[in-house]
Amino acid sequence: MNGIDPYKPGESVYECVSCSRQIRTDGHLSSCEECGGEVRNIAVPRE
Ligand SMILES: [Zn+2]
């Protein structure tokens, strides 16, 4: 029994600190795909 886990394993959500774009990826992301800015890993947003 794992209970309820809203986090999808293997999927990360990053937010660009420059343009605030949120990017989902199943891997590692080091820069914004839109503007090339710095990104930070954030919690998975509610859907
Ligand atoms: Zn950006």
C-alpha cells in the first residue's frame, strides 16, 4: 500500500525565473526552453 501520491514519478515541473513559464519534463532541465533563462524545480501544480 502506497497510499495516495499525487506526484508522478519521473515527471518534474520547472518554472523559469525569467519568464515564469512552467515546463514539464520527464528528465532534467537546466535552462528554459523558451528564453534560455534559469529554471527551478517546483511542485507539481494542481490540475
Ligand atoms: Zn524562460
